Amino acid sequence: MAWLPRIHLGVIADARRRQRHRRLGLGLLAVATAVTVPLVLDRSGGDQPAPPVQLSRVVAARKVFSQSPYMGVSCSVANSTACDDVGLAVWLRRPALAARAEIQGRWFSLDDRQWSGPVRRGRRKMFAGFLRHAGLRENFRLPPHWEGQPARTPSVRVRIDYGHGHVVETRLRVGLMAGWG
């Protein structure tokens, strides 16, 4: 039928073509919405329901920690900030199940097995963990080689789970040291 001349039927044919394109676009939008909405609503990503949000009580740092937290640049080369990692260790007055920390708006677990203290009855008093890609140059404004001066003391938020719904949170400024371990 390619040999037949193409006849332009005017305004009505153009309107029908535009209407078909609109219907196709709306249909694709409906399919995309039908696929996306369940994925967005199911944030757990699996068959298990999302864990309930635990409310925490804000307490003073001196009531939670037995000594000051330690935070240091964690690079294998001394005084280098190239690896862009930060380690944080906290010592608690009483044993807890878990601890998490937030630096510069990024949360990370304090659950490193090598650096955290011993576990007794599922609890420990010393927790340590690492914030990878911390942004030492951008967020902390550190040069590639840094020996601790000028000092940096970012705000750190720590959430501690003692179990049975007892969660506390504290916020303090911790001095960043030039080395870890």
C-alpha cells in the first residue's frame, strides 16, 4: 500500500492523531504510576514489615558516657585525609544493645567488631564504628595532609538502645583527631 498517495484529511485527522498520542501518554503514565506507587510504599524492600520507629529521650552527654568520645581520621597513611574516613568510639556508663551516631547529617552504626568492646549477655559498654566517605575536605575543610591543627569539633549525635524500648539520644561536640588507632 506504499504506492497509494498520502491524503491529508484535514483538521479532524490531525485532532485524532493528537488524541491518540495523548491517550498513549496517559496510558504510559498510568502504568508507571501503578508500578512505582507500591515500590515507594514498600520501603522495607522485603517480606518483613519495617521496624517501628523508637522514640528516644534526649539526655545530657555526661549522664551517658563514662569518658569523652574519641573521633579520628582513619587513614592507613599517617596524617593523610585522602581515605576520607572517620572513626568514632564511645564508652557508656552502662551496657547497651546498640549505638548509632550522626555526623554532618549522616547516620552510621557503631558496631565494628574489631574496635568495639567485648559483648556480655548481648550488651557492651564500648562501641566504635566508621563513617566512610565523610567529606573531610568538603565538610571539615581539611587539607590532604593534616596534623590536627586547626582543630575541628563537629557536632555528633549518638543514639543508644538499651533494649525494651529504652532509647536515649545525646548531642555533643567531639574534637577530631589526626589519627585513629
